[in-house]
Amino acid sequence: MDNAEQSHVNLAHPGDVFYEYLRRIANAVDLVKPAGEPVAALHLGAGALTLARYIQATRPGSVQHAVELERELLDFVLEQLPLPAGTLLTGHVGDAREALGELPAGLEFDVVILDIFSGPDAPAHLACTEFYREAAGVLAPGGVLLVNVGDEPGFTLVSSQVRALRSAMAGVAAYGTTSLFSRRFPGNIILMGRDGAWPEEWSQALVAAGPHPATVLSGLELDGLAG
């Protein structure tokens, strides 16, 4: 899209996740419940449904919803890149925040994945505490909100989103390639939010899972990134 690669899928092996930032999101999804156990997942920003395929491949029977602003993109992906057999996915076309408010009452998710921000000019109605509170409101107990934040050197968007997410959720962490935390390079940081203290064992598991070298910041260590 716009001469930039957006997604990568392996139809024969949907458990393969090529892009580094998506692999890190997949690693976080792996921690939500024991291996192989189905989850309920909400994807805000569908792309080529890479992570929806991954969840189905690793957790068969998972119930998933995906929201995409561009109807043509969602239709194209579903037609040209079929989902794995048995995938239980409901597609929604529209703005992520509006679609979130229109979900059936009582619907809860173990994981909510926001993959919309691609640079410092993020939509203001999404890059804010209020939206994160709304997204956190559809999480099941123990669920996690995962936000991909792509940013330029200086990481002004990353810093603002750390502050916004911290205002919305009790346990917040940032996960990414170690060199990115110098703020000298462009790249993607995964912000993660939970209701309750961030578990240190999750940080250890994510660092071990890679891609390497990886860093997870939480608590006081996150203060510097928050500015």
C-alpha cells in the first residue's frame, strides 16, 4: 500500500510470522493462556490478517473479530489469501473506535491488538487515554491490550502513548529491539497493558522469545521512555 510492504503471510504455514514487530505481538499473545488453549481476540487494523492466522494455527477454535477501515483491503485479503480452515473470524469495516463501540454488549476478549499507528501523525481520536480505556473495557479478566507504535527517531509518539496507556491501565510495559530504546532509530515498539501489576515473568519470557536482542521495560524502567 502506497509503495510500502504492509504484511507477509505464509498460507502453507500460518504459524510463521515474518515481520519482527508482529512476531513480538505473537509472543505476547502466547502468554495470555496456556499453549493451544483458544482465546477471544479483537484485531483493530486487520492488514492481511497475519495474526488472526497465527492465532488460529496455534490456538484452534479461537473466536476472533477484525476491524479494518478499508473495505476493499479486507475483501481483497479474504478473497486472495484464504484463512485457515476452521477460522472463526468476523470482519467489521469502519473506524476502529466507532467499531469498538458498536460491538455486541457483553463481548469480552483475552487480547485486543491495535495495529494502526505508522508514524508520528497518528489519529488523535485513537492515540489517547480515552480510547485505551474503551479498548481496556472489552478485555476479559487477565486480558492484554497490545499496541504497535511505529515512530521516527526521538520517539515522541511512543512517549505520548506510554503516558496515555499508563493513564488507562495499571500494568504497562514496552517491548522491542534493544537498540530502539536509544531513540536514535526509527522502528516499532509494542506497548502492552494489563489490569493489575505487570508480571515480571512475562518480561522474562518475552525477552527470551526474541527476536534478539530484545528489551522489555516496565515500572520505573519505563519512566524514561514516557518522558
